[in-house]
Amino acid sequence: DVSLLLTSKMAVLLLLAIASTAWAQLSVDVIGSGAYTVKVNGNTWLNSGDTRVHTKQGWLSLSDGSLTVASSSQATGSDAIGDYSCTTQVLKASDGTTFSTKFYQYTDGVNAAFEQSYPVAIPDTSVNNSDLVISAFPSFATQPSGDVNLGSVTWHGTFIDDSYRGPAIAEWPSSDGLATGKSGGPPLALIDQKSDDVLVVSSMSNFMIASMATDTHLDFGILGSVETIPKDYSIKFLLHYSDQGLNNGMTAWGKTLRKLYGKTSEQRENDQTLQYLGYNTDHGAYYYYNPLIGGNYNATLVAVYESAKQLQIPYKYILLDSWWYYKGPHDGVLNWTAMPSIFPPGGNRGMEEFNAITQWPVIGHNRWWSAETTYSKENGGQYDFSAKGDAKMVVPLEQRFWDDLLSSSKSWGLKVYEQDWLYNEFEGVPLLTLNISMARTWLLQMGNAATKNNMTIQYCMPYPRHALQSVEIPAVTQIRASDDYVPGSVEGLAQWHLGSSSILAHALDLAPFKDNFWTTNDEGPQSSVPNKTDPAVHREALVATLTTGPVTPGDAVEFQNKELIMRSCRNDGRLINPDRPAVNIDSFFKQKAFGAGGVQGHVWATYTTINEQRYDHIFSTELVAPYQLAFNELTLDRTTGPSGSFVAYSLTDPVNLTTTSLKVVPFDASTPLALAQSEGMLSFELWHTTPLTNGMAVLGDLSKWIPTAATRIAAISTDNDVTVLGEANEVVTIYFANVAAGSVSTRAGSCLIASGSDSCVVPCPY
């Protein structure tokens, strides 16, 4: 009997789910009519606030009795995350308004979810404020739980980093750690002061319209400006627990979301702009709205190409910013084709002529669409756009537009479509915040067209909601994670602060992009920022490499510093970078939240892997006090710190990378790494770790920021012979250390990659 079998299976799943809550590290306990608590390892972390929804009559809520629980039921099920039990409560109001709340407890013990479900449409829902919400479930009391002392971390603002200032961090439940509203979270991460326990609360569906707001409680729900909740609409929020600290907890949370939506790393792994050196013309770059005197951009950028070829700087693509296409009122885009004055004779042909010379694939920048765009049917074009009304900007409404736009751009080399000004469009096009689904549809259509045309997408000036939406869009592979690079500005001096935004980007499998940088301190009075200087170009170049995002200098022809540029790549332009973005270590957040217990300044960590052996890399700067970095703090993507014998090493002159400044020190479970207080705000240290094998250590290619990386070192034999990768006729030098009886000696060996080959072997000189 099929029904009997199904009933039996459901009973088994329900028993398993009930049993799982007995040992679950994360549990949601439903208490009576609509109340609940969230517990971690048996300790209460969060208590429920008020479940409510806004209608034309005003707020309906459980707390004031205008909503009541009409029925409750239990069921089991499964999704891509795993098996779960589900408690459903049907809520009703006297006016007939009905909706359901669902509590999901996954049997894995680390995931739970909340869902709002609307079987009947609810009109006139808006509270006329997109920083608030029109529904609340889950909702949490903003008060200490009493069981644990928590801190909160919320990513927010433009570039998912509040420009460059970083996430909101404070002791829970201080509002200083809760960045809410349209520009704020979710996600929200709660961290335990005395352990590595972390709880991440985020949207789980409909990311563009899911919001977090504070009133008397911390509410998760639908954006406050939405006018109607349609029939059969639902929205979910995820809780994910980890006992591995903030970084690993965020990574595991992101993997859970990506697993749910089936997003893989395939398109990111095939994105050439994340693998090779490029050239940039964005804000702050020398040629940003600033071609050579008396020349057009075609002549200017061909001069860059010819100069790079002569200097043997291996740029493999170019980022073209907003200076090349037609703009209309309020600087919105009229037509996304080249102006004749920029790339003669204009249109696709002008771009094609430039591409034919350089053969550079293009990251093509775009901003918002002007209400007067020539593509819109309202203005005589061929495509449906949102009604312009009094708005300054509009968005396309049909898939055909995006398909045609990107397909027609392949002829001039477009490989990455950069959608900039994302937050401006979200706020500036009324349809995107009034309609419950249009913002999601807008980004899905863009992504679908990119995939159809074998392109990828870079998000620029995003809010966190844009980043989360990317889990449904495989084509989105990279994201700007800090403000524009502008030498001489306040933003320019702090713009490299990606150590926290990279945590969110990496969790969602997006490569964080630092933007362009100069490689010469002073590029003179004719630059796009005349007479401005950057005293920290070496740190800029290092950070660009550490992000795993695009590495794209933006110098004038005469100011390209080849030696500095080549620290990031091989002779063929292949980037020599880490396996994952460098990020602020967990103690950074403990210090910020609780005022003690961590590093006072920036300490970022990342790693590379060769022969399944891990090599850690540590970057420190702006330290206001020395810091003793413990061996067991290097836990990124692993449950414990390293084991075995290691040494740490650094070129103590990181500006010049002189090998005479090489320092090798013990680093193990009993010997921390001493990071010095920074000598001014511009100084930095860069340390690496390497294992000791019979007293021998491979230090790698010290001419590069990351001396041990899989794109430079293919293998290390048991005798410490090193197989290196590179371009034919490239000479590669590898350094080794002999650590014995408390003394350290170093030697170097080299090999020449033969013509027709991409590798050679450097024998161990000891």
C-alpha cells in the first residue's frame, strides 16, 4: 500500500527530526502560541519578539491580539540542505487576513529556518519607508539573553562594506552592531565572547526584498515600501550555527545557501579576469575621463598597449569605465555604445577596431539607464522599460533586451559585464522597491543573458542584498568590496580595507575586487586627480593580490612600475595569488565587539596549497599595539590550527623585497608570531609559513607577494626539489632554508623554462 509506505516514511523522518533536536547544537523551541527561543548548545541566544504584518487597517500582531494562532501542525520534508521537521502555525485576524508561519529544524543540527507564507493576497501593505519592514517573522527581542555574552556583526552599505569603513560591530544588542534597513543586513552574525560559537541569521529566499529592521524588536521581513503581497507568496530566513569562529561560520553559511540554489564555482573558475593581470581606467586611474592631450581614447589606450608590450608587462584584458558611452539627463545611460569622439568612428565598429589591435577582452562598465534611454519604447526604442514618470532612471522589463545587449557586445570583446551603481538603481527606480519581485527579476534577467553569451558579471556599488541575490545567478563571479580608489582622498587612503567585506564575498563565492591602483607615488599634474599622490602604492598592489579578485593597475604610460606590477604575476600574466581572499582574523571582531581579547588593527590571513600542504600568509598593518599571533589562530577553512613543525619568514623590507632583509623565525604551538606595532599608518608586514622537513624549508619565489602558490610551484619532492611554472624563457629563482640546532641559513636555486615548455625544476641546493 503506497499510502501506508509514505505514512511510515513520514513517521520515521519525524522521529529522526524530533530525536535530532535532543542533540542539536542549534535548536528553535516553539513555545505556546507563536513564541519561540533560539538555543545554541542548550543556551538561549535569542527570544522571540512580535510576529506581525502590515495591512490597510494598520499593523496586525500577536502581541496585541489582532492576530491569533488558529491552528498548528507538524510535518517532515527535505530540501537541498537536508531532512527537516516543520511546525506550521496558521495566523488569522478578525478582518479575514490569513498567513502562515513555519519553523524548520534540520536534522543536521546546525541549520534552522523561518518562513512567512501568504495564501491570500494582501493589498496596501506599504509603510512608505524602505528602511522598515511590512512583516516580521522571525522577530527577536533586543535584549541580552542572560545565558551568554554576544557580539553582533552586520555587513551593510555600498560595496557591502559601508564604503570602506567596514561592518557594524558591537556588543549585542547595541544598535551600533545592527545595520538595518534597505542598505543593511541581513546577514547578521552573532559571536560568543567566550567561545568560537557563531550564529548567522540571513535571508534564504527573495533576497532583494528581504530586510532587517529595528523598532521595539529586531524584525526580519519584507521591505517596508512594498505595496502588495501577492497570493501564494512566501519568504524564508535561515539560521546557521558553527563552532568554528566567525570566518569559518560565514563560509559554512554561504556554502549552505549556494548548495540550496545549486550555484557552483564553474563560471568563476573560468573567468579570465580573475586569473590574469589586467589594466584599468576606473575612477582614480590616470586616464579616467582623461585621454592623452590632443588624442582620443583609441589612441590613448593603444599607447598603453604598445608601451606594455615594449616593457613586457603582460596585461591580458582591460576595464573600460563609464567615459565611453552616451549619457543623458542626470548622467544616466542613453545608449550603451561608443561615442565617435572616444572610439572613432563610434558604435560597435569603433570598439571593434580597438579590440582588433589589442586583442584584450573587456570588462565593460555600465551605470543606470536614463529615463530617456533610446532603448525604451517610451522613447521610440524596441524594448519595454519601467515607466519613467518623474523618475530619473528606469530598468528594462524583458529578457530580450539583456540578450540582445550582451550578444551585440561580443564583437568588441566584452567578457565581463560590470553593473555599477546598483544601490542607486535599487533606490532610484520606484518599481524595484514598490513591487515585491521586480528587483529580483531585473538581476535574474541580466544574469541569464550573461550565461547565454558566455560572459560573467561584476557587481559594483552593491548592498548586501545584491550580494546574496547572486546565489541564484551563476554568472556573477566578482564584486567590488570597497570604495573607489582615488589618490589623495580620504576614501583613497582607506579604500584598501577589504579584510571584512571579503568575508561576505568569499562566503558567497564572489571574488572581492579592490579597484585599480597606481604603482608610482606621484603621477604628476596631468593625471585624472592632478597633483595628488599615493604614498602607499606597495600596500595597494599587495592588497589587490591578496583579494583573489582582478589585479588592475591604472597608471599613465610613463609611470608604470614594472617591478611592482610583476610582483603579482608570472611573465605570462598569470596571477600568483592565494587560494582564497585574505580576511581579518576572528580576534579582530572580538576586539571590536567586546573591547578586549583581540588584535588592535588589521591582521589578515589567507593560504595557498601545494601537494596538499598548506602555506599560510599573514598581512598586518595599522596595528596600534604589538600582537602575538598564536599558531592556532590560523584556522581558515579547517577545524584546528596547523600541526607539525613550521617556520615563519618575512622580507622585513616589504617595499623593496630585498632578500638581504629575509627573516626566518620559529612558529609553532608554543611559539607565537610577534607582529610589531605599525610604524605609522603606511607601514605593513607580510609573513609566510612553511613546513620543516628534516630541518629543510622551501621559502619559494621571494620576488612575488605570495612566494608559495600553486600557479608558481606545481610540486615539491620529498628531497625538496621544486617544480615551477611560468612562461618559456622565464628564469625562476626559489629560496630554501636550512634550520638546524637553532641556526638558520638560506640559499637560492634557479632554473630556466625551456622554449616550448611551461615548467622546470629547481634542485634543492642543500
